[in-house]
Amino acid sequence: MKVLTMLVLASVLGMSSAVARADVPVVKKAPTAKAQAATTDGAPVKVSQQDKMRLCAKQASGKKGAERKAFMKTCLSTKKA
């Protein structure tokens, strides 16, 4: 009985904290001066691996099988200067 009571109490607390966090507005941070300098200097911007994967996948949308695999390999391994 104690275990059941503790489980019910834990679930109620878990739900109430989720509801409380949902009311908090999301504040977008302004980009830092370092980030702004990196994008406005004309220096190459480093692309994250996840973004690179997303871009290559969009470009390979019509390819299938070995052709897609070869394209993705070359696309992901290219170094942006």
C-alpha cells in the first residue's frame, strides 16, 4: 500500500511540475558578440555534423541504394574551406 501511495504521489508531482514549466515563456537569447563577429567577418562558418547530414540528405533525395550511399559519403566527407 505504501508503494502504491508513493507511486501516485510521484506521478502527481511529476505532472504538476510539467504543467508549471509549460507556463514559463521561452526567451530567445540574443547572439553573443563572438557569434555575430564570426558570421559577419566573412570567415567560413563551421557547420555542425547534424546540419551537414541534413543538407546532404536533402540533396540526395532522388537517389537510392548504392548511388545514394556513394553520394552521402562524398558529401559528408567534403571539407568546406
